[in-house]
Amino acid sequence: MIGKIAGRLEYRSTDHVLIDVRGVGYLVYVSDRVMASLPQNGEAVALYTDLLVREDILQLFGFTTLVEKEWHRLLMSVQGIGAKASLAILGALGADGVSRAIALGDWNAVAKARGVGPKTAQRVIIELKDKAPGVMALGAGMAAATGDEVIEADPPPAPRRAAAASPPPTSNAQADAMSALANLGYAPGDAASAVVQALGADPHADASALIRAALKLLAPKG
């Protein structure tokens, strides 16, 4: 299994790129979003990859983050979603957008992807509702631990003064909130939906605030 490729970007086509790795060229298929993020031809590039093996062909698909790669694998587990449709969804929404759409049951967002119809989009939401929280938690945890991007820009210079605004919450607040709700007995899909809604109302909320807001959303009505 080829899990990551690092080399020089030789050329790009509409849906794939050629990466030279010490004299060996690898064709890697990517989404529109990944394509737009790549450097210029001739520059260094690194992508996480997933290898699709068929009887008559081997295809590599490239992603800038491990979370995006995991979403690709999860999306392809849905009936009617192949590699092309998965890249279309990720290209249209990005990893975070896919997380929000599934957590909130927003099949219309998924249906905006090229070649994905309403019935297929609804199937994505239904089949992945209880699987999505695992990838969402993985993304939050990895971002907090290492920074998930493969392609990184040079870090900005350190400011001379501390910013006046309060610092943003740690990037694993979402994962902590979902874990806490799961420990309280809430279904993963319901917990993810409530946390995403709470985060939408207050993007700077820490884990405790997210848990409190989510519990209010999950409380029985009436």
C-alpha cells in the first residue's frame, strides 16, 4: 500500500498530477480543492495517498490531510459512491464541510457535488451518520497534536505583543465534547449533530461550553 508520496510536481491535468519521486513518476488523482492547493510545477509536493486496486488498473488518489483521506475511504463505502464521486464531494465541500453536512443531515449540501444526485446524497447521510463522529474526532485530535496538513507554508514571524483578542479554543474541543456526550450515552450521530450546531452558534466555544450547549439541544422538548 502506498500511503504517502513526496517528490517534485512535474505537471498537472484536469483531474490528476504527475509527481516525480527520484526518477519514478506517479500519477495521482486529486479533487478540485486539492488541485487548487498544490504548488507550481517543478516545486516540492507531498500528498497522502490511497491506492485503488482493480482487476485491470491501479489508481492512486491524493489528499492534503489524513482526515480527507479517511473521508474518501468512508465515502467509498457507500453504495453508489465510487472514487470519482468521492473526490467530487470532497472537492465541493472539503473535509470539514462533509463533517458538517453528515452531522446535520444536510443531504442538499452533498448533492451539490458534481455527478451526485439527491438519492445518492441522502444515502450518504443515512449510511455515514453513525460513522462520521469517528473521523471528526480523528481530525480534531490530529490537528491538535501535529497539525494535519501535508503541505505547509513557512510559519509567520512571532508577534512582538500578545494579541488583544482572547485565544481560540484548542482544536480538539469538538472531539472532547463528542467523547463526553458518548460517555453520557448519546448516540454518536446525535452527539455529532448537537456539537456541530453548538459550534456553529459559537465558533470560539471550548469543550465545556460545547457540552453544555449540546446537552440543551439534546434535551427532550416539551
